[in-house]
Amino acid sequence: MEYEASRAMPAESRIVFDIAADVAAMHRWLPEEITVRSIADDLAEADSRFYDVREDRDGLMRKAPEQLRLEWGSRGRPDYAGWLQVSDQGAGTSEVVVHLSFLADQPAALGSNRARDVTQRLLQHSLDRLAEEVGRRVTQPGA
């Protein structure tokens, strides 16, 4: 099952990407069930614990700054992957697109109405929180 959401951002793409890729601040915009830790300059590991998944999930995230892109997936299992892409929209604004792919027997992969609604809501809420974080950092430099 594939999910995708997009959101306009109140800053240029490089600024938005730098904020989105800041591992130390990801907790401000990602769902609280996801924790991310940096393990190298352009590599991080993540854990997630969602109520409807009976096991913990761990994965890797790779930064591609030259492409303004983050990519991630399950570690050791090909049942989950995703990416975040930032692009300029002109006049000092940009757009973020997030895409998620779920395979196998995960609730989000089965396509039930509830799983679709929850996943889409989490995606949109995360993008809204990222836009708030971008706005905060742009209006309060150094924050």
C-alpha cells in the first residue's frame, strides 16, 4: 500500500531540508512513536512503536543533501520504505512530499479504511508540525 502527502513550507528548499534532516530536532515533527538517532554524518537509525503493530520496528535513514531528499526503510526486511523530498516553489517557499510504501502483513499495508485514515492523518500531521518548526526557526533564528 502506498501513501503520499505534500505540504507547502514557508521557506526556501535548502532551509526546509536542513530542518527536516536535523536528527536532533526530528522529535518536534515526527510522530511521537518514532525515535531517530544519528549514527554517521548522513545516516541515522530509527525505532518505531505503533499501537497497532505488535513488534518494534527498526530502520535506517539516509540523507541525500545534494538532492534535498531523505530515504528510509526497515532494517533487514523489505516491508517498509519511504522518502521525503523538498523542492522550491518560488518566492521563498517550498514544498515537501512524503511517500510511504508498506508491504507484507502490516496493518498499513492491508488497506483497511482505519489503517489508511490513521496513516494519512499521521503523514499530514507530521507535515503540519514540520511547517510549524520551519516557521518558528525562520522567524526566530537560532531556535
